[in-house]
Amino acid sequence: MAAPGERKLVATNRKARFEYEILETVEAGIALLGPEVKSLRAGNASLGDAYAVVRRGEIWLVGAHISPYPQASRENPDPRRERKLLLHRGEIDRLDGRVAERGFTLVPLQLYFRDGRVKVEVALARGRRRYDKRQAIREREEERLVRRTVRERGRRA
């Protein structure tokens, strides 16, 4: 049995941390149908092209793909349908205000189960420019080199 508050990761948006500068993150619930939950338990989801938008005081997850659950036959919804994210009114208003500022967007980072409920980690992010991306690649390569040299020195000792 899983410990309370433990996460069972279903999908991550690996591209998001490279494409965007993450300013803050928020955990949101998500309104799903039964076959979608079963499909998520099987690990069939992708956040590759997903983003979130604020419409009429509600936040919607757009572009997330949850594969159809084969045993559900005709009750399967559209895999790319928009899904409502569940947040407190104050959080929605605060995020809506920040998104209204120039250059901010809402990007899902992870989709996971916590205490049996599906959650989405949504980030308030600003798009990176090309030179920022090059800098991120350079830092990652330098960190990898440092780890490799430390590991090699440990072997020689």
C-alpha cells in the first residue's frame, strides 16, 4: 500500500522545462470520465503538446492526450478533448491575472495519482528565447561533465 501523499507518476512534459522558464507551480485536480482514469492507471497519457487556458473563470487543459481504454468500447471520449482543471477560485483569479501579463502561459508539467486521485502539476511559465535554451544546454553539459569526472576520481581511489 502506498504511503499517504505519495505520487504515482503517469506522464511528464519533459520539453516544458527546456522550452519555458518555470516561475511557480500549482497542483490541480482534473475532471475526467471513468475510462480516462482507467487508461491513466495503465499509464497511457501524453502531455507533449498540452497547455492550459483560462476561459470564463475556469481553467482548461488543452492538447493532453489520454489514450482510449480498450475495454470501455463505446464509452471512450475523444483522446484530445479539453478537460477542466479543478482549482480554488482565488488560485484561478491569481493565475488569470498573471497570464494576462505579457509572455506568461500555463504549462502542465506532470500528470500523477496522489491518494487515488488524478492531479496535474501546472506551471506558470515564460517562454525562453533561443539563446536562453543554448545556455540551458551548456549548463546541463557542464554539470554532466563534473559528475563524470567526480565518478572517475572515485574509481581511481
